[in-house]
Amino acid sequence: MTNHYFENELVKLHYYKFGEGQQNMLCFHGYGMHGKQFKILETTLGSKYTFYGFDLFFHKETKLADQSLQAVKKGISKKELAALFADFCRHEGIERFSVIGYSMGTHFATIVVEELAPMVDEYIIAAPSSLNPGTLIPFFSKNKTGNKILEKIALNKNALRSMLKLFKRLKFINNDDYKILYNEIGTPELRFNFYACFTYLRFLETDEPHLLQVLEEQNIKSIFVFGKRDKSFPPGIGDAFIAKLKQADVIILDESHEMIKKSFVTALTKLLL
């Protein structure tokens, strides 16, 4: 595995490159994770794919050219995100690729497919928040009142922790989500990143009719992975969308939300080799 940077006027994008296959896979991790999250796939799929695992915005080594509060509030559009990864592909000499995303990363993967579909071979999303992000994410990202509340408390360590405890008590989030989020607010930088992830990415909403159209028109292989015990994004959230596809593979693992582990690799490898 090697470390790299791709830089343009928007961002200094840090990514890892691993595997040595002829096909390319762009990898989009979950919240609080990093570009190495999918390295676990290299053991079984590294001879078929070359993987590009990105540190996504406000995570690890990737830095926006302007990470001011004003820039965060402006957000990024679908077109801008797609242009970034189109530029990246030109930089790496990639003409075709597959995408894989987990949880938060499914929004990135989905928008790339929506906007760059003629270049995409496979669309793989696990714990797909992009199909149904629930109520809290839209409230704190797109609702003006909700976002203002989040801004006020995000830089206050005690207030943010109290909010998470309240949401857990009200069952807006489950215990797994609480533990993940609680560990991600320990420093002012992490609390800013917490706010920024909600706010900067608020325009990355799935256009379901368009996504269905491009998946069918471009004959893109689609794989949806769920955890049977995932209370954040359970298998049922995908039923209506997946039923509209002429062909799709669905994997339901005996896992909770944290599913990128051996069982994930085993099941996915069976479908891709």
C-alpha cells in the first residue's frame, strides 16, 4: 500500500493505493474512518482490482484549500464533487472504475455514479445511508434551525456530549452510533469536523429516479450490503429502491453497523470473482 496526494483548487486529497489488478475501485469510507478502511479487500480481490482509498473531507490527511466556517457553510454541490473525481481519474489515467462506499461514504459513491455513470462498472454500497439517511442528518444539515443549533453546540464539548446522551435516551441514535460519535468529539478540531461533515455535504442527496435510470442505462452491476443487526440503516431501508431495479445483488450479513470485516469480504468476493 502506498500513500499519495491529489491536489487541485478545491482540496489536497490524500489517498491510499493498494492492490494490483487491471480494474479500478474508488473507495469511500464511513464517518470517523479513513482511506484504509477497505484495505481488508486486498487479500481476496487485490489481483482483480487496484483500489484507491480516499481520506474524505474533514478526515485524517485530506484538507480543503479553504476550511473556514464560511466555506463549510457554502457546501459542495454534486457537480463540484463529480468534477473532483473526474479530475482525479484523469490524474491517475483511469478511464473506467467501480465504486464502493460504506455509511457516510455511500453518499460520495452514489453521487459519483449519478454524475459519472458512463465511466462506472460496479456500484457497491454498504449500510447505505444514501438510500435513507433518517431524520437527524437532514435536520442538522439542511434545516436552518437545526443547523444553527448544531453550530452553537458543536464547539462546546459539554453541550455536544449532552446532546448525544439525550439522543441516545430518546432512541434517535443507538448505542453503537453513540459510541462512535462520542469518540469523535474529544478535541475542538474533531468537533469542528463533526459540524462540517453535516453541513458541507448537505447537497449530496440521492436523486433516486436519476440513479435508477443511469444504473439501468449503463448496465452497472449493483450490490447492496446490510447488517441484520444494524439499527442505523437496517435492510428494510433498501426494499423500495432495490425492487425497482431489474437486477441487483443484496447481501445481508449477521452484523451490526460496523460490518467491514471478514464476513463482508467473504460475501463480496463471491459476487465479484
